[in-house]
Amino acid sequence: MSPRQFIKLIQQSSTLSGLSVSLFTVAGIFATYTMIAPIMHDCYGASPGMVSAGLLIYGVAGFVGNLFVRRASAVWPAYALIAVSVLVLIAIFAALLLLPRSLGILLAALILWPFVCDIVWPSQQRRMVELEPAFRGIVLAFNASFMFTGVALGSFLGGISYPIFGFSSVLALSILLLSLAFGALKYSERSRLIQLSVTSSAL
């Protein structure tokens, strides 16, 4: 890949905003997930064994989400799967923020939350390849870099916010970052449609 192609790829508004979806989604998830063990213990009164059980449930639910997305991707476009999943994640964190602190509600969230997350990841990779099919290798590498940057950003924000401002602050951070992810997704899709329209007009 030449430097000119590299710069051109980054300058595509639909591509750059599409990659930002990974950054903000992962940051939004990890702002809360990084502190999930102390949250379960401090805010919900979970025992060490219950914390372990909650994390096990989280992992199993994510595995099921991976199985589900294989079927869903044959029916729904990547954009729709990402959009719905991000909105569901916002609703989950909003529910944890607004509803009474019940361990049962938290465990229900720990089932739905990873299930939805594991719909986002493959759908996001699929969408980035659809945006830049000629540069699928480099765009997937960029996507991974944006994801891991999101892990670092979300973990950093959650790790600072929770000890100072408490549980509500990390939930608010998650909602804010996921809202930015949804906005970036909408902007990316709008830019893609504009680019298609311009290309069609030129032909």
C-alpha cells in the first residue's frame, strides 16, 4: 500500500467515522466493565463467588451472541445490526443507572450486555470491509487498532471515575461514549450514501 493510498483511505469521512464506531463502542463498554468486580461487590453486595458466577455468565452469553450473529448476518445488513446493538447497550446502562440496585437486574444485564457486544464486533468488521473492499486487510488492521485504543480509553476513564465519583459516573460515561458511537455510525452511513450518490452521478 502506497503512502498516497494510505492517506486517501484515512481521509474518507465514511471510513474514519466508521472506525470511530469501534473506538467509542469499546470505550463505552470498558468504562463500566473494567470496574465490574468492585461494582458487583460494593454496589450490589455480591460475594466473591457471585462475582465469579457473574463473570462466567457474561462469558457464556457472549459465546451465544457469537453463534446468533452468524444467522443474523445472513438476514440483516451490518449497519442495522450495529445500530440496534449500540442502542440496546445504551438502554442497558441507562436501566442500571435508573433502576433500583438489584443483583437480579445486574445479572440480567450481564446476560444481555455481552450477547449484544458479540453482535457488534463481527458486524463492525463486516461493515468496514464493505466500506473499503479494496483495502480490507489494512482497514481491518485499523479497526483492531481503534478497538484496542477504545479498551485503553474506556479502562482509563472508568478506573479514574469510579473511585472518585462512584458507580453512576461510569454508567454515565458508558452512555455518553456509546451515544458518540451511534452518532459516528449515523455520520459514516450518511457519508457512504453521499459518496455513492456522487459516484452514480459521475457515471
